[in-house]
Amino acid sequence: MAVTVNGSEISADAVDQEMERLSVDYERYVTENGGEPDQKQLREWAVENLIEKELLKQEALRTQADPDDKKIDLWLKENSDVFGEELPEQEKRSRCVEDIKIRALVKSVRKAVQRPSVAEMQAEYDNNLERFTVPESLRLSHVCRVLHQGADKSQVYIDLLALKQKVEDFELHWVEATQLSDSYREDYGMFDNVMRGMLPGDIEEKLFSLARGQISDVIELNGSTIHIFKVLVKSEPHQIPFEDVSPELSSMMFNEAAESALNEMIDGLKEKADISK
């Protein structure tokens, strides 16, 4: 079913293409928020997106100055892969004009948005301290065994426990033990840094209960690898100072305000638009 926006038609094919483009992100968002993906809702999202894009284009074409040929040529050159070879030259140039004007409109909206003041940034920081707290973390070294098809898991456990005992009895240095890891050529015995909340709860508790320098019992991850870990560094949770995050905070708050301003403009255009679904 086609949609018209101020007399301009959005085809059913365009809606189908937008649904396909949105489908992965839509399904992930709905699932993460406890819902069930629904084709009718996905279509509504796609139609709404296309209406907003069309209104933004119409407003840009109406309000923004025409670019000169030099600017169009440069834009076409920089974005040639977007249009494809089969599109007629005049159509390409027409789309370039649309893109340039839309970009100019968005830029004008952003230009009208004020940067947050230090006081506003400080308030945002104080009200969201959890966002600026680095959780407890571990830097780990490990010995890994990959569970190949048909592998004797019990024997792998026994071998790793024996390896751990040799290290604790000073028969083998830990660095030498890591060289026996199945993944040594890829990671040289180093495991990804681990923060609270990254691993399953039972495994996380086992690792975070260790002191610096301690070696874990045998731990299985994802049913595909078995490890023993050594804690190299244990970092307590700590607050990132306001001064250290203020540049990123300024950018984040400005971008949020600019996006809000753009959405407000589009909502205003919707109120005045003649939309037929």
C-alpha cells in the first residue's frame, strides 16, 4: 500500500525495502524490551521513517539554497558508489541536490542548538554517577584447552588441574604454562580484560573472589573451551573525575539536544502535512 505526503507518493516497494533495512534492528530492540516482533508494527515503523525522510527532504528543497554545479560535481564524485552505474546522470545530479540541501538543513538546525554550559554538564554528571563509574575489573592470563569434537572433557579437567598444581609447587613457571595453551599463538596467554557483569554470574564470582596472583580452578566457558586463569591485576571500582569526561559529556549532550531539535522540527512538519496512508 502506497503512502502520500503532501501529494508525493511513497511506493509500496519503498516501504518493503525500508522494512527489510529495519528488520534486524527492529527485532533486536523488541526482543531486548520483552516484546514479540510483529510484521504489522515493523511496517508501521518503516512507513513512519519514510514519511519523516520525505518531510525532511521537502522542507530542505523548499528552504535551502540551490548548490552550484561545482558543489554538485564534488558531491557526485565523493558519493558515486551510492548511486550505482545504472542511474541516469540527470537523476544522479538531482539526488545530489536533494542530499546537499538536506545536509544544509540539518546543519542549520544543529547550528541553532547551544552547547551545554559547565553547570549543565556538572548537573548531568552528578545525576548519573553510575554512568561514570568504572566497575571492578580483572586483567587475566590463562591456559586454554579447546573442546574439539569427541574430546574427553574429564581428561582435560585433570590435565589442567595437574598443570595448576605444577605451577603452585614451583615445578613450572606460569609463563611456561601459558605456552602450553591451545590459544597461545593467538593471545600469548592473555585473556580479555573482564569487568563486573561481563561473564555468567557463577564464573564471575569465582574469578573475582581470587586475589592478585592467584590461579583459578578449572573453568568452562560457552561449552567450547576450558581454562585456568591467573589474576595479574585487580582494579577496584572507581569514579571517573568530571574533568576527564567533560569533553565527551559536552559532545553527548549537544548531540542529544540537536537530535531533539531535529525531531521537534519534523513533528511540526507532520502536524501541517497532508499525509494519506
